[in-house]
Amino acid sequence: MPSDKNNKIPFNEDNYTHNIERNNERKLDRRGFMKTLAGAAGVFAVSSLPWGAVAAKELMGLGEKEYPHKKITDVSKLAVGDSLEFKFPGDHDDAIIIRLNENKYVAYQNACTHLRCPVFWVKEQNQMVCPCHHGFFDAETGAPTAGPPRRPLPEIQVKVENGAIYAVRVKRYEA
Amino acid sequence: MKRSYVGVAVLAFILFLNIIFTQYMVHQFFYENYVNTLIFCGLNIVLFPIALFAYKKMKNVKA
């Protein structure tokens, strides 16, 4: 049917949205829907990649960062049952070392896992105490035993060499 | 024109598996089972070529 619509600009049509109803371009047909589903599978595949990459990195142990060894103190200056505060790994990261017995040293970053108050070693009670809200931590493992904190203190690995104690690395902070 | 909706069902099922694997992957990651994370990541990636294959096979199928 010949039409002379195109010869009149604007042509007389009672439809203000005539330009979007062309060749069913807004209609999602079966094939278009399948295409969308295949595309969604692609998006899923691509978005899995970072998770796999980070998991592989963890498996290969690249997350275990070793800081430059830092001397804490001499063995002779830290009596059994005593504690000492130091900074590791940065200059503003408070940490505490406790000599539990002749050969056993434990060290933790001593910001309380509740609200980051400093945690102290109380020799008489044989445990670590956060005075702010009465949080208690087991000195052997750093695990919270009572009070508001729910997460263990991040442990610092120490090494004894030639009568001196060195901080080696910080174990992963378990969120 | 009659169409076959088998392809739609297959692709919808693949998407369903994608969602399940992604959920598992994220949870196993936070439980620090990194081997399982890698397995589900691999499954998720393998599903993409399968979905493409299913699309190519099914797009012109008529009932």
C-alpha cells in the first residue's frame, strides 16, 4: 500500500512514540532470551575469576608476608612470667610479648579485638585483660575467654637467636 | 511457527547451576577451604562454554 506519510513532515499521526515501535525492537523473543541467559553465564564465569585467583594465591602462601625481623629484647631482660610491650610490624602497631616459661614466648598485637583498647598481661591471673570492658584473653592462644571480644588477638611469630628475641611475622587476622 | 523451549529450559538450568556454584564458591572462600573455592570457580567457568554451545545448538530448533 503506497503511503505519502514521508512526504509530510511532521506527518499526521496520533502517536508520539512512533519511533520506538519499529520491527519489534522492544520485544524479547525466545532467541533473545536465550542469548541473555548465555551472556549471564559469561558474566558469572568472569566474575568467578578473582575469587579463584585469590584462593590460588592463598594456597601458594603468597599471603604470608614476612616483615623485616625486628629485635624485641634480650632473653636475659625478660624474666619468666613477665611481659613487655613493643611495636610490630609498624611503629604504631602495639604488641605485647609474654614469656610463659623458660623457652616459650608468645606475642600478640595487643589492640583488643572489641574496640582496640590495649590489652595487658596480668601475671597473677595468668591471662590477658582488656580493662576497658573486661575482656579476657587466653595467653597461650590469644583466644578470647570472657567479655565482649569475640575474635582472637593476631599472633606474632617470634624467634630466639643468639640470646635475643626477634619478631618475624604476623599471623593472619581472623575476621 | 512452533518453537521448542527446550533450549530455554537448558539455559535456565545452567544459570541455576551458576548461581549455586557462585554461592558455594563465596562461602567456601570465607570458610578458607581454598581448594573447594578453586573447584567451584572452575565449574563456573566451564559452564560458560556449555551455555554458548547450548545456545548455538538450540537457537534454531523448531518443535
